[in-house]
Amino acid sequence: MSVIPPLFSDAETDHPAIAQWCSTILAGDTARLLLLGPHWSGKSHTAYAALRRLLAAGYREENITVHRAYELGRSYEPSLIENTTAVTVIDDLTISVDRVREAKVPLKPDTAEVQAMMALEAGALADAVARLSLLPRRSWLLIVSSIDCLVEAVGQETADRLVVVAEQAELAPRPRPTLRW
């Protein structure tokens, strides 16, 4: 299975931070990028465009791992990160925080069992990102909505380390598509 889902099979970007990230990796160096922006800013599209650029330049697909944050939190084992490929992408890292912050109505509390499961998943995700941030010679791209949400998702210490070791690129919001029924 391809690291690029069909939805993003034709993703393109001319963002200078993506060009730099890809050039650095293709030159054999380590590149780390926090891709920031609100919902509908095209963060996932931009990240997959970066991967398409790497692959088009001859970078081998087996050296790239893509995780969706909600899946990683549910199936996490430390070895997934400790033995990761040279390039790792974590999409929607702050999605659980974003959903709570963007809720239009007050949310009903979940049952104790659901809250416990969600806490375990959040802890697993925070541990994965903390481990990834400490690995030498690993390139990564983390998709987050904002630094504040990143802090809430992975903790202050890990967020501070990410900000120090990574470049940041912020995407502007785009208009939401109009749904026609």
C-alpha cells in the first residue's frame, strides 16, 4: 500500500518550507518540520505533496512512514517509533484537542471507561512524539493546528523540544467548500 492515499495522489505545493524540507532530506540530511494551520488550511494536502515530491525525486517509499494520530494512539507500541523509518509523518497530531476547542455546543461528558481509553490514547500519542523528537538522524513532519494545541496534545516539555529542533511553516485558512445536497 502506498504511503500516499488516493485522495492525495495528485497533491502539489509550492510552499517554500516544503521545498526546503524535501531538499534537505534528498541531500541526506535531517529535516524536521511543524506544519501549522487551522482546519481547512490544507495541511494534510501539503504534507502529502511533500511526500510525492520526495518519491518523484527517487526517495524510496520504504524509508517513509505515515501515521494518522488517532490510529497511532490506539495501536501504539514504543517500537513503532524507536524503529521508524528515516522519514516519519504524523497527520492530525492535535485533532483531539482541536475537536474539543472547536465544538459549537457544550459536549456531554463521556463515560468513565471512554475517558480512560481516551487518556491512554492521548498518553500513547504524547509518548510517541516525545520519542520521535529525541531520535537522531530521523526526519519528520508533524501536522498540528497551533503551538498551543500542540502543548495540550503532547505536553509542554515535548512541545518546547519540538519548537527548538524543528522549522515551522504556517498555512493560511482556506474557504471551506460549499456542500450541495
